[in-house]
Amino acid sequence: MGRKITVAVTTLNQWALDFEGNMARILQSILEAKDMGASYRTGPELEICGYSCEDHFREPDTFLHSWETLLEIMMSPICENILVDVGMPVMHQNVSYNCRVAFYNRQLLLIRPKMALCDDGNYRETRWFTAWTKALQTEEFQLPRMISEHTGQLTVPFGDAVIATRDTCIGYEICEELWNVRSKHIEMSLAGVELIVNGSGSYMELRKAHITTDLIRNASFKAGGAYLFSNLRGCDGQRVYFNGCSAIALNGDLLARGQQFALQDVEVTLATIDLEEIRAYRVSLRSRCSTAAGAAAYPRIRCDFEMSTHSDIFKTSTPPLQFAYHTPEEEIALGPACWLWDYLRRSGQGGFFLPLSGGVDSSSSATIVHSMCRLIVHAVQHGDAQVLYDIRKILADSDYTPDNAAALCNRLLVTCFMGSVNSSKETRRRAAQLANQLGSYHIEISIDLAVNALLSIFNAVTGLTPVFRKQGGCARQNLALQNIQSRIRMVLAYIFAQLMLWVRNRPGGLLVLGSANVDESLRGYLTKYDCSSADINPIGGISKTDLRRFLTYAKDKYNLPVLGSIIEAPPTAELEPLQENGELMQTDEQDMGMSYAELSEYGRLRKQAFCGPYSMFCKLVATWKGDLSPKEVADKVKHFFRCYAINRHKMTVLTPSVHAESYSPDDNRFDHRPFLYRANWSWQFKAIDDEVDKLQPIYTPSSTQLRPSSDDLLLSHDTSTQRSSHLDDSKHSSPLSSASLDVGVSTAALPRMDTPPPLGKKPSGYSKVHVNVLGKIKDRTGIPV
């Protein structure tokens, strides 16, 4: 008997409820695995129906069509003489389970249900499935008639069991079971299982790719044996991008690993394993052997099949793999680009329309589309027939073969600078230069006629005409005039998206891209139904700080020199009239009353650390103790939570975006909270005030420099109201919003966000601007809340 086996894990880009397409990709993976010499093939979680069927898992049709698809796969000649398992939903005794189904030569061997479900993050598995709780037990599952007619089997074991071939033993975990505190691979390894197999549906978050790899390696290191991990990749109909990275580990070493980001629909990753290495490794762990001697036995399902061959002495075992993880900047360049590609080709649309302002956010969305075009060209040049078929279908050009990313970008992306009398020459120039360097089809329009038309209607009804604050108008007039511009841009975006391909003599329409980042969504610094309202948003899960770093990376990687000036420019909405010298009247951070660095800190504490106002204050008063007094920290925390509460309603209409950040405020799935709050947080803020009263008398500033008091800051605000105070977010706002505070500090004196701190001084992530904002929030009538 041989000792070496070749096994295959597969990465599939499945699509929820696309049974025909999913089946074709599964069969292709089995064929490729066989052709490469594998005797065993495993795949991702729920690969037959797609992971994101969600409430369709409550429909009998989903279970029926899954069985029909499984039958087609089992009966295919492709599946002869190879051990296969697939993921699908199964209903057993009127309870639905998330299962692995193993078969060999048209005979079902085992249905293994998931034993630990995931309800963290974007997952809601217990809404549709139930965990199998009968450890080390199986029951007889009555097979559907359609299966019995072809296999001759009436029942198949269902439950917590393992499969024993002639030469080894295979056991299953399903996704969350690897993360669970009581992972099943420990018990299975003690019971003699040598191959632990995991079909997963794990999605991307920035800086998290190492976690899955570490878990796989550590599982095989601690328990000994081989760990086979298969994952989905791509957008299967939801906001997440499944992460790929299918891998095989042996005794703590990673032997093979699939790509994290790719346009490839099917990727098969193989490794050849010497079973004697597993046995030798386990025997050397003496404490493990003592524990294993008393371990409970698993039910074993016998399979008359040898995974190894008798003449494998010359077969080479796969050596350990050395690899590097993507940087966060690379993850931003690749992950959302792949998600956009899946969405575009599956939506039936002909490309994208993007309002391009020349700022960091819209420039990031445009650059990600350019990155997508580069991936398409690379895939086509390396022979990916599916990508070539899809791009020809999108462009309605059966003879087209992309060979240049900029030329392809010109056909897929229409960018539009929507200028007004409040737009500066610099932003118009930056937008035009970026469009030229990316290759997009670029147009420029003026929104002034549309704005004036709306104001004329208002005047005809009321006899009044609102004016900007600079021209003597009140805060409500100033706010309304800004929101008109924002919302007109959204309306124009959809008009042009529907008709630009008609203008260019092509069928179909364009998807409108949004460009609101995760920090602005968290703060509510966007207007309901402005250009943040789009079909999809590639950067909605990414922070401003990360976007700046991404553009710095893309500037050199993609040879886009104009990105340098875009990064350096202060973020601004340009919704208010420019100053007489042509300089900006407003900037985003002044409008918000907080810096983007502070927003990221608030976001992580709110979501990742589960902090309410009081807990956030307690954490930040220690973090920022060298720079801010307890009173100043309290004012900052209160300001954030008031803004958050007032603007939370905007999250209910947030444009779908690819999930990328663990503090995302997306309330569709990830961040379930009310959208109507008591905005003064009276009880919570009183707890903060009580703590400040205790801390303030004993607070000693670490800096010897004279710093302005809260009263001084407030006085500074009162004397500069005409220049910088706003009742609401002037970039994007709702009738409920907050005042900003300009303390008269020059932005030139503030450190740049991407500049490293001086050696020996730890950055605290705070900004001294907008320190005292308490009492400046007002409701619709202007009364402080």
C-alpha cells in the first residue's frame, strides 16, 4: 500500500441561486483536480446553491434544486474514481442544516451537518440553519426518490461521523467550527482522523487575511495532520467579497495556498502529502498520545477506496510554502476591483458612471475601476476565456480583445465633473487630469442652471429666495442651498448613466458609482439622496486614512502622478461660495468638527470595542491624556455621539458597498442599531460629566506649552462665526446636524495624516481643532438639543 496522497482544495466564484452556473464551476473544479492527479476534491461552503441565498433558505425550492444539482454532479462521468464532497443545504426531519455531502462513484457516503453556526459580523446563519448538536452520533437520512432511483440507496448516514478509506481517515469542520472555541479538529485528530477538511464562506476585511491562515496552520500544528481549507471568492450577490485563500497545511506548515484576489472563477490548489509524516509527527507528541489513548471514537463510514497508489515512491511530497500577505493598500486596489467586476458582469449593465470631483474619495473610486481594468487585461492575456467572454458581452462587441487598461477604462467608465459657481479651478483641473491618466471617458457639466431652476420654483411659491451665509443668509438658507447642489448632482448622475451609452451608440446603461467613505457615513457627513446615493459604492467600507494611503500606492503602481496633488489638497465639498481671492470657504474637517483620524478612532471604539459614550470617554481620556484635558476629551466624545445620533437615519439608505472595514456603520446587515436616537444622551453624558468633575482637579497637562482653555476656544468660535461656523454638515447634510468650530489654528501648522510622528513620541490620533463643541447641536428649529 502507498503512503502519499494528492488532495485538492478549490476556490469557486459562485452566485446565489445560480444552480446551473454553480454546477458547471463545481464540475470544472473536479475535472481539473483529476487531471492534476488528485484522488480527493473538496470545495467551499454551500457551493451548490451559493452562500448568500439568505431567506431563500426558507424556501423548499432551494432544497429541491440543490438535490437536483447534486444528482447531476454525482452522475457525471467526471466524478468517477475520485472522492468528492460538496456543500449544500439539507432538511432532515423538518430541520434545515448547512451540510457537507460526500460521495464516491455515484454512491453517497455521508451527510455531515454544521455543528457551530456563525452570527458574527455579516453572518446570520441561525436565521436559516440549526446546528447539529448530537456529537459522535448519526441518524439515517431518507434520501429523495430522485436520488434513490439512480443510486439504489434508500438512506445515508447523517450526523457527526468521519470517512475511513483503505489508507486514511477524513473528518469535517465547516467554516465557523475552525474559529469556535471548541473546534472539532482536536477531537477528530485524537480519534485518528488524519485529514481535517473545512468548506468555508469567509469574507474579506482589511488586514485580516492572516487570521484564517494562522488558524489553519495552528490547527495542524497542535493536532498534527493535514488541514484542507476551501473558500469562496468573489461577490455572490451581497455586500461582502469572499476572500479566497484556499489552503492546505501539514503539521504546522502551509503547503499550498490559493489567491486572495482574482477574476478566475475556478482555482484548484493541490498538495501531495506523505501520510507517514502525519503519523510520525503525532507519535512524537507524547502528551497528545496519552490524551488520544482515552479519546472517544467517532462513527466511521467505510469507503472501499485507496487515495494513495502502490507505486508512489518517486512521487514528491509538497514542500512548505513561503508567501507574503497583501498590504492594506494592495487589498484596497484588488478586493473592491474584483467585487466591482462580479457585480458588473452579473448585473447586465454596460459599465460605470462616476461623478468625479477631483477629491480623494471619487478619485479612489475611479482608480479602483482602473485597477479592475488592469485585472481584466491581465486575465485575458493569460488565457482566461470566461473573462474574455464576459467583457465582450458587457461591451456588446464579440470581436473585442482588451490589451490596454486605459483603453478598456475608456469603454467601461464615464467620469463627469459636475461643476458650479462654487467649484474651484484646481478641483476641475485635477479631475480632468486624473480622467486623462486613467483613460476614462470624461465630460464636464455645470449644475447652475438646474439649481437656479429649482430656486425659481421655490420663489414662485413663496416669494422668497434663500441666500448663502456669506451673503447674509441664515443657517437654514445656507444649508438648503448646499443640499440643492448635492441632490441635483444625484439626479443628473442617473440621467447621464441611463443615456451615455445611447450617446456612444452602445446598448444598455451604466451603473452609478458612489464615493462616500466609511468615516463620513459613520459621522453622517453626507446628504440623503445626493451623490452618495448610487447603485454601488466601492469605497463605502474604507476609511479616509486608508484611501489616502491607497492613492499614494496607486500613484506609483499605476503611474498616476496627479494623485499626488489630490492627496495634498484639503478635502472640501465646494458647496459654498469661494472667498473673494478664490480660495476655499469650507473644508470637510472644519464642517465635521473633528478630524478623519479622530473619526477612525471613534468608529473602532464604537463598533469593535463596543463602547457607548461613557466607555469611549474612559478609554480616550487615557489615550489622549498627554494632549487633552478630561473636559476637552468629554466635549469631543459628546460631539461625536450627538452627530452620530442625529445622522444615523442616513444609514438606512446607505448605498450598498463592498464590506472592508470592521467598524462599518452599514445597518443593512453589519451594524444593527436604532436610527432614531435621543440625541442629547442625557443619562450617558451626565455619567461623563460626573467623571470629569472627579478628574479635572487632578489633571496635569504633560505639555509645558500654553494651550487655550475651553472658554478661549469658545470665544474664538464666537468671533469667527461669520468665517467658519456651520449649523450642519455643509458637504452632505440633513435638517438635523451640528455646528462646527474653527479655533483659528492654521492647517499648515497641523501635522499631515500620512507624516510619521517624531521619534519617541507616540501619536495620540487627536486634533486640537474643534475641541469645544458642546451645546452647538441644534434641531430643525435651531433650538439646542
